[in-house]
Amino acid sequence: MTSDVQGWLAAWFAKRAPNIHLNDDHNFFDREAIDSFGIIELIEDAEQHFGIRFTEHDFQDRRFPTIAGLCDIITSKRADAR
């Protein structure tokens, strides 16, 4: 399950920031792979694609700004929904 989430996130960033090398542990804000409008789009796309809802707590989670961390958060939310 994790690999499909990670793959989706990597593809999402590759499509929107094709000139920025971003690995799973890079902070996507620090690498300027996303801006304030992009984060809204990412949240909406991820919520729709994975059938989840992010909370304010999720945005404050120290794992949130990396693909690996966001993957963990999404995977956990999907497991909780079952």
C-alpha cells in the first residue's frame, strides 16, 4: 500500500515541478517544489484520490513536508478508514 501512495506523490511532484530533483526525504517546501497555491492543490488531489481528509494536526505533523512523511500520514489515514 505504501508504494502506491509514494508513487502517486512522486508522480504528482514530477508533473508539477519537473526541473526539481526531489527524493522521498527532501523537504518539498525547502526545495521550492511547491508554493502556497500548490499545497492546496496537493491536499485536494490527495484527499480525492485516496478518499481521506487531512486535519489541522496533519499539517503540523513534522513528517508532512516530505514525500516519505506524507506517504506515512496518508497510509495511516487509509488504514484508519478501514
